[in-house]
Amino acid sequence: MGFLWGTATAAYQIEGAASEDGRAPSIWDTFSHTPGKTLNGDTGDVACDHYHRWREDVAAMAELGIDAYRFSISWSRVLPGGELNRKGVDFYSRLVDELLESGIAPVATLYHWDLPQALEDAGGWPERDIAFRFADYAAAIGAELGDRVHTWTTLNEPWCAAFLGYGSGVHAPGRTDRADSLAAAHHLNLGHGLAVRALREVVAPSAQMSVTLNLHHLRGEPEAVRRVDAVANRIFLGPMLGGGYPADLFADTAAITGWSFVREGDEDLIAAPIDFLGVNYYQPSLVVPGDGTPGADGHAAGEGSSFPGCEDIAFLPQEGEHTAMGWVVDASGLEELLLRLHREYPGTPLMVTENGAAFDDELVGGRVADERRIAYLQEHTAAAARAAAAGADLRGYFVWSLLDNFEWSYGYSRRFGVIHVDYATGRRTWKDSAAWYRDFLRTVRGQDQ
Ligand code: PNW
């Protein structure tokens, strides 16, 4: 497998068809339909209607000339009541066939935050049982697609699932209990390890296993950096890459939980070997001792905390250009992050599984002149290349996102796509950045030969 250039999406953000062909509700259906939870009350009911327009979307990917497409599978579409839903599985099976016929490698993520609501009703990620249900789901879908999908990612950004979902509550299911959020993180870790093992039993022996983390690249006061690093990064990196939980994490959060949910043997299960680590990067963070103002972390302020034990640490605004998310544009953070991983976790191949930016795009006369996005992608692909040249074992880079889509609690107000979507009609229009990416890939390939 050579270097993979690609684009990424996620099921709830693009598919729509929320109650079609036997799909059951997920926590994001419930959350987005709860007044006040998403901007303008936006939901993923229709989204980009990718469920019906997938053929057109794959054709666009072929025109872009990407090597690989990173998408996620909706758990509640394929296992709505615990039994395999043939129509739901067939959707992904057709998508995978079309990708392969177009010469595009499918990179499938099992969990991009859309937990079946029935499993949340049974307690959700703070309950241990869910890790085993997740492994059952992995085995079931792996048996269906494993002959054709050779690259698998268990979880997308478990930090967001645990701490935005159960800590600050700005993501589904919108719960705000710090002890629960730490238990959720552990059960996501456990689910990951169990799913890797379950997949290995049913998919091709050569299949690549991975997990994707949104690692926080931290700068600032060293003790603040250490503490945020523990609960944002090493809480996952440690156990998943075989080093177990960091001792400072347990000490820092002792007043919140006694971690009794970590049982003997769990760390061995979580450490199931993976073939590469997926890294999602958008911006660095600047942290210093602070007064614990909620929302000081630059994320929307919920009632709870998205960094348990770090309530007295402030996330400072950073100098420079900002995207429509309010995120600073700083590609040096990506280079430094990749080099840190190379240093601290040697021998773990890396893949940038998401990188991109939302800007206030305007569709004028059939064109979106998104030169700031082009500049962002140029700077970040260059930063990734510098890290690779300095020794990081980088295996791929995926732009977030192929299409404008449902940006979680921001609804449709934030546009990350290289392809513009008119939500009233579903119509797709290439932004200038899509043409840039196509030309960039042609140039890169020319240099490879
Ligand atoms: C990631 N944060 O989300 C997700 O994987 C995508 O689904 C999403 O559309 C994309 O990045 C852009 O936001 C994140 O608060 C959400 O640090 C929040 C954070 C990071 C990533």
C-alpha cells in the first residue's frame, strides 16, 4: 500500500435517509431533534442526501483522482435492533463496489459518534457492556464487507465521543457528568481493542487496522500542557499503543473518579496491535493556568467540562488567521504533532485522517472562489511532507471534507467541503479547492514517477 491521498466524510453528516430502509434512530437523531441543541435546529434527516446520491459522489471522487475514501458506517442502519438489516448493509456494499470499480480504496470507520439510541437508553458509553456490543457490531459488518474493505478504523475521535458527549454535553447524547465521561473514555478504549480482535477474525489477513484520534497539539505553560495532554491525548495513546493508562492521569482525576471501571486485563485487551494511527488535525491549543471560566477552552460552553480535572486551565485565543469555526490557522502544529508521535511512539505508522477548514464560502455565478481553503490545504500538506521528510512514517492524508455537510452542533452553518452543497436542491458544485486538489494530486503523481 503506497501513500494514500483521499477525502473523508461521516455517515450522519452526509447520508440523510434517516428513517429509510429500516434504519433506527441514533443519539444524533435524538439530539438534533431536541430544541436548542443544534444551530437553527438543523438535523441530519436529509443532509447531503448521499444515501441516494452516492453514485454521483463516487464519480466526483474519481474525477478528483483520490486513492482512498474515508467514510463511516452507521451502526443503527446496519444493526437497527441487534439483527443485521440487509438493506442497510447493501447500501455500504454497493458503495464499496462502486469505489473499487473506480480504483478508490475504501477506508471504513465503524463509529463516527452515531450510537444507536437503544444502546444509549441502556446506559451508553459509560456502561461496560457497550464495549462488547461494539465488538459484535464490528464482527457483523466485518463479515459482510471484509472481503473488499482492507482498511478499517474502529473509532473516530473518542475524545469527542466521551468528553463532548458525556462531559460538556455539546454533542450527543448531551450528558454532563465528569465521572461518566471518564468511564465512557475507558469503554471506548475497551471497545476499540475488542473490535480490532473481532475484525481480525473475519476480514482478510492483510487488512489494516487503525483508530483515529483528534490529538490536541498543546503549547503553553508546561504543567497545564502536561495535564491537558493526559486527559486529551495520553488517555487514548497510552492504552491503545500498549503502554497502559498514564499514572498522572489517574492522579489528576482522583477527585472525580476512582477508575474502578478499569478491570484487570482491560489494558491488555485495549492494546490489540494496530497497523497505523489516524490523526485528525485542525489547530494547535495554547493552555495556561486560569480561573476555570466555562468555555474558556474555545469550545462551546456546556454545563460540564470537556477536559475533566482541567477546569482551572484556560485555553487562550491565538494570534493569526482564523477559520469560520474560530480555529487558528497554524500548519506548524501538524508538523510538530507528527514528529512528536514519531518520537514518542516509534514504529507506529501514521495517517492524517482529517485536515481541512470551514470558511464563509460564497457560491457566485456557479463558482466558489475559496482561495483561503486552498492556502490552508497547501500549507498543511507541506507541513505533513516536512514531518515525513524528517522521519515520520506517514502513510496518507485525507481532506475533511469531500462535501459541505452537517457540522454537528453547528448544523449546516459551517462549510468544510471541497465540493459545495446546495441543501435546498442537493446540487453539488466544485469549489476552486476541489480543482486545486485534483491538480495537486496530478503533480504529486508526476513527481513519483
Ligand atoms: C472532527 N473539538 O470533529 C470530526 O471528526 C468531524 O466529524 C468534524 O466535522 C470535523 O472534525 C470538523 O469539526 C471535531 O472540539 C469536533 O476539538 C470538535 C473538535 C475537534 C474535532
